[in-house]
Amino acid sequence: MQEEVKPRVNVLVNVYDAKSGTLISTQQTHNLVVDSGLNLLRDAIQSGVISPVTRIGFGASNTPVGPTNTSLFDEIVRTNLSTTIPSNKALTCQYFLDDATANGQTLREVGLFTSDGTLYARVLLTTPIPKTDLVVATFSWTLDWGSV
């Protein structure tokens, strides 16, 4: 019996009080590898060349996620990931959102981008994050190519 391989993406977000370090909230959601992300995988198989996922972006839009998305709808900031960790059939991308980034904004959408700016995957947060200097967050985004 053959395994069906389907790219899946999962995001775990922990929001903390920046002063005390107290966990305020946790959310976990599944999101979509968009068409441009699937085309990146195709190109890697066909040519052996791919622009790596190195950046994360945050936006304020609550526009539904769709396969033809090529960007965030209301991008606030895009920055380098803190780290990427390869494992068996997966890659975990992590980012620490500090107390100085995106203050005064409400974060509703998040995207993973390649080094050349191609959107790989997009998600709407289950609970928007009103960002102030009193709020920090960790994002752990696992790209999983295991069997379904």
C-alpha cells in the first residue's frame, strides 16, 4: 500500500506577558500551503533548485486563506525567521516576536516566505493578537510532508 504524501502546515502560537513571562494564551491551527508554495515543491523536484523558506510576515487582514494567495492582504512586517529545524519529513520554522515589533497593530494573518519573497503558506490566527510592548509571542510553524 502506498502512502499519500500531502504537504501539511501547522502553527503553534504562544503569547506571553513581556514583563513577567506569564503565558497569556496558546493557539494551534492548521493552514494552507498555497499554490505558489506547491509550485516551489514542484520546481525543487524538477530542477533541484528552490529558494529556501527564511522569512515570516504578519498582517492585519482577516481575508480568508485561499490557494491562489500570493501575499498577505494587509502586511505589517516581514522579517527573518529566528531558526529552522529539519527533522524526519518535516521542517520547523520558529520566530520570536519581541516587545518592539508591530506595536499598535492587531495581528490576524501570518505567512511564510522564501528568501526571494514567494509566499509558501498562509494562516489566519484563530485569535487575533493585539500587539503592544507588553506582549511577546513565539511562533512554531511545522511544515510536514509525512503521510496522511
